[in-house]
Amino acid sequence: MKLDQQIQELVDGAPQDGKTPQVVRAIAPVLEQLARRLQHPQYYVLQTLDQHWVSTTLRNRTQPNLEKTVIYAFPRLEDAAASAEARQDPQLMAMPIPIIQLLFQTTTLKFVDSIVFLDMPGNLEAGTEIRCQDAQALIQAQLQQTLAENQLPSSIA
């Protein structure tokens, strides 16, 4: 599915409260900009049976006190199934998630530092990391700009 179709689905699925669809449209350029850095229109994310995304805590090899929590986004179902997490827990499921929806979720992830997008099928070693904090900052800046242009109600930002 194309990015503009994914954005429209996000707008259509937003609460029709008079504000949320406007917010989604306002941040759409940021979501699209981030999505264009990636290779696939959807990724597979491992989930528990109760639909919680599986996160992984990574520690720096040379400085073990430095750590971050990431969610891996896999390009294919086979790649998700081949991950260490999936091999350790047969109860996990890999669910396809459109890239725009996945990036939109970065605004709500509180205990996750990054999403690592593994773009090369069969390669679980290299990926593109998008830090949630960076995505949130870009989205907030876009909202402030749109608000300054008087295209959003002031109660949003």
C-alpha cells in the first residue's frame, strides 16, 4: 500500500472528534519523510498473545551500564520468525504493520528508545534505527509550525 493510502487510513481510523484527524494530517509530512528513509511499505513486529509489542534491551559491549530498549521491525515474516526472540518463545506472533502506522506509534511508546527497521531480508544484523525521541521532536515541531500557520485549534499543541 502506498504511503498516501496509509496516511488516509490513519486519518480515517482516527477518532472523529474534530481535532485528531487534523493532527494526523498535520504530522503526515513528518511520517512520510521518515517512511521514505526505509525500504518497505510494511514491517513485521513481534507481539505477545495479548498484542503487546516485544521489546529488547541492548547493552553497550564496552560500557555495560549504557543500555537502550528497542523494538525490531522485520521486512518479512520469515525474518521475524528467525529472530532470537521468536526462536526462544514460540508463543510470539509476527504481525504486519503498515510503515506509517508503525511510525505514528512512536508518539506513544513510553518505555522504548528506538525502533530498528531491518531492511535487508535475511540480514538480522544491520538496520535503520529511528529514535522515538527524535520522531516525537519532529512531530512536535511540525505541530507547532502548523499551529503557527493557524491551521490547527490552539488546544492541540
